[in-house]
Amino acid sequence: MTSLEVAGIETLPEEKPAAVKVDHSKLYVWIADSGNDRIQKFDGNGKFLFQFGRSAGTRPPYNPGEFKTPSGVALDVNGNIWVADTGCHRIQKFDPDGGNLLGFGQEGWGQDKFYWPEGIVAEPTGTILVVDTSNHCLKRYDEDGEFLLGFGYAGNFDGFLKFPTGVALDKEGNIYVADRDNQRIQIFNENGQFMSKFGEYGFEDGRLNYPNGIAVLRDGRILVAEKSQNRLQIFDREGAFVSRIGEYGKREGQFNCPMAIAQDPYGYLYVVDTLNHRVQKFDPEFNFVARWGSVGKEPGQFRNPAGICLSWEPEWAPKEE
């Protein structure tokens, strides 16, 4: 097992308790396999389970269940699968077996139109949030695809966005957005009102170079994936730099354009390593554990995977304290 380089706060060595053995066969990893126009499902050990989706045509109308470079995937409270069908400028909803339930959206600007939507997240209330990337905003919809709320405008003022991509939620329902081309993270409350921000362009630790993926860790810290800097950075709740994970390369724990990240209830981390066409798994101390995937179109292979979400058996996760 290879440890990652982690730069940041130095601490004295201490004896660590034995790691809890986790059965990851009851965790499920859903990947938006963008270049293959499909969604793939694996268990938490990388075992392929099933896939759905087929390539859409070159122009609308697009048929249900077809995709064109899907970039985001999310599971709602009922186990339904939502996909940001980026190239078709729409959102699609599927049942747990991949059967199409509904689709909405077309290219354009407005409540029910999108322009290259890349991110999507399901909220505990049953609603979903869509990152409408090239319209520089976020939109909330109910389980039937009815528009509820929109926020964000093109620009670099507080609350304005420039090609946002990743989105994540904390336990209070606050919304964290990877404001990619503004080289920052913005935080909004559940009503879409601006709360705070951090980050500025640069290559040094604590600066950002096209942040694309974001996750709020179990302890409240913020993890950001920078696709152009081939690293993950951890920030505290106030946006102060804590540590760095990874560097450019193809070896274990190295990245080539990490696009999306997710943490499971036991603290294990899953990273979509896009241009290495694989998923990497790390333990709660951010040590490399496993990887799976290679370039190709066979089941279990990838071509530029872009999005990730996790689900699990109801009794698998530890109880909340």
C-alpha cells in the first residue's frame, strides 16, 4: 500500500487505533462514464455490477435513456438515479434498475432549459440541485422535475458565477459550489443566498487552479479537486488551507485531471481520475487503497469518466451520533 504525500500541518507521531474493517461490498459507486455515454455501477471494491445508457444522436430530439457526455450523477432519497445529460442539455431520471422515468430540458436559458449542465446533487428533502454550467447558475427541481428555485448570474461578484461545475452539501443544507473559472469556492445557504467564499488563482498550496470537484467531509472540512493542478486540497470550514493530496502521474495516488470526489460514511474517499480513465479509493487517512478501470468501452472500463455519487444498503452505514 502506498501512502500519498500530504503537505500541511505537522503533528507528532502517535499510535493509531486499529482500522475498523469495512465490508465495501454493500457500498455502491455510480460513475458518469462521460466518453462512453453511460452510467456504470460498482460496489465499493470496484466490482462491476451493471450499466445503462446509450449514445444520443448528433442533434435533437434525443430519445429517453440516451446520453451525450453525461457529467453528473446523483441518487435521491428513493433510490432514483438523476443524470446531468450534459451534451443533450437536459436532466434525466431513472429508477434503481436504470429504467427511464422522466426527462426535461433543452438547450437555452430559462427555468426549464440548460446549457451544458455538469453537476447535480440530491438533497435530503427529495429535491435536486443542478449546476447549469454555461448559464452560470444553479437550479432546484422537485421529484417531478418542476422548477423551484434558481440563483447565480454570470460574473465575479459575490454570489455570481463563472462556469460552475461541482456542488456539495453540508449537514446543515448549505450549498458549496466549485466556481471553476472564478478560481474559488462559494458557499450559499439552502435558499441560494450567498454566505461566504474562499480561494484565488494560483499554483501554491491554498490557491486554486480550475477547481472542478468538491465534497464536504464528515468532519466539516472541504475537499476540492483541481483538474488543472492534478491534486486535491483540504480546507477548514473557514477556507484556510489544511493539506494537499496527490500530484500528476499514473501511479497509485497520482492523478491526471481529477474531476469528481465523494466520501463514504466510514471516511473512505473515491476519486474520479478522469484522464487516467479510472477510479481511485483512499482510506480515511488518505492512503491509497485500490484503483479500478482502464480506457475502453467494455463493462468496467471508462472513457473520460466525469461524475460520481455513492449509495449503500440501509443498514450498512454507521449510526449518526
